[in-house]
Amino acid sequence: MAFDANTIVRKNIRRLNPYSSARSEFSGEAEVWLDANENALGSPAGGAWNRYPDPLQTQLKIRIAELKKVSPYQVFVGNGSDEAIDLLFRIFCEPGRDEVIICPPTYGMYAVSAAINDVGVIEVPLTENFQLDPDAVSAASSERTKLIFVCSPNNPTGNSLSLHSITAIAESFDGIVAIDEAYIHFASQRSLIDEIDRLKNIVVLQTFSKAWGLAGLRVGLAFADAAVVELLNRVKPPYNVSGIAQRVVLDALSQTVWVDDWIARCIRERDV
């Protein structure tokens, strides 16, 4: 049976009528948005910073989608990957009832976000070779388990997890499997973005903080089925990515040769 994200969404999220502005509803181009009550006289910082940014990051998503060979509707742009992590809890997990599986040692924000959202944490440790144990993950899962987080390349161990193990977990799980690929640019293993058309329940997290060197801008990405991305967009704050961040990242995406050189240098120095 095909996975349907709406079957595990919290009831209040299904009923949610999200905040909407003219910018998010209008598909053309405009210079003046009277509904926004912006300061029309400008800004002491110059530029166009007196205007609110595009709430859906349209141009940025189009460019990212071109580079990743996905649809713009499969791209979520957030205030760092941590925003996407938190949103997954808020969308799919009932506080005080539901659970998440994490596989330590792993990135600490999964457990922190779970605690903030009052979601139980089930730990299924990696094996002695720092790999997943799909059977142990399956055994730990119950009807209350809505999320599984895996980090590959793993933080803090640095190794890539078996793609076969990750996909096996996703194929047998009726919830969301989030694969954190913050360090994927430094790995020889392919990204699981290639699987989002086939596996409707995976969310692949990436970031501009590591290889791209833009940690100060706080721009993270989530790649998933369009239905999951629509849920992320529905629940996020209306202007979650600043106009400065959108402009700088869009400009940086034209400098991929430089980034490739930096990645190659880091790998050479790592392997010395």
C-alpha cells in the first residue's frame, strides 16, 4: 500500500488554516504590497530590506531544483536544517503520546527537538562498526513511532551508513524516515534525494552551512514528496528565510566550481 503522509499528520495540523499573505497567494510580479504595511520610505541599511522576502523562496527553489534534478515542489527551504527537524515533530508527532527513533551516537538536535515537543525518544544504537541495525530498528518501532532519524554521513563518527539499510528501514516503516545529509558533499556515497520519487516517506535534509560555508545565513533544505513539502510549508512561519539569505544563497549557487574546489581540498587534507 502506498504511503500517504496525511494518514499520520496530527489532527490539528490537518485542520490548520495557515497564515497567508498577498505575496504567498500572488503568482505574478509586483513592487507594492499594501497589505504588508511595509515602510515605503526605505531602510537606513539601503537596498530593498524594507520589503518582506518571498515567503516561498520561489526563485531559490527553482535554482536548487535545477541543480538537484527534482521538482521545485519537492524542495523545502528552512531557517537551517534544525527548522525542518523541528517541523517534522510538530507535524507528525502528538505531544505526550508519540515517539521517535534515533540511532546514537548521532546529531544531538533530534533528541533536543523531541524534548521540546514532548515526544518520547527510543534509542537504537549503531552497531560496533557504526552501522544501522534494521532489524533492531523494526523491533523498537510501534504504532506510536512516527519518525526515524538517521544521519549519513554520521555526526559524530564521520562514516556513511549503508544505503541498503536506510532504504530497508524506509520500505518497512509506516512513518517518516528523515535522512540527515549535512555532510554528503564530503562523501563518496550518493545522496538519497534520488529516492524521493520512489520512497514517499523519506525526507532528505541538507544544508548550506558545511560545504557551502554559509553557516551564518542559516539556510537548510529538505527534499521530499510534494505532499510532505506542502505540510512543511503550511506549518512554517510565513517569512522563515530572510531576504538577505535568499539573495546571497542564490548568488552563491552560481559559484559551484569554487565550492567543488573547496570540497576537494577538504577531502585531500582529511586524507593526509
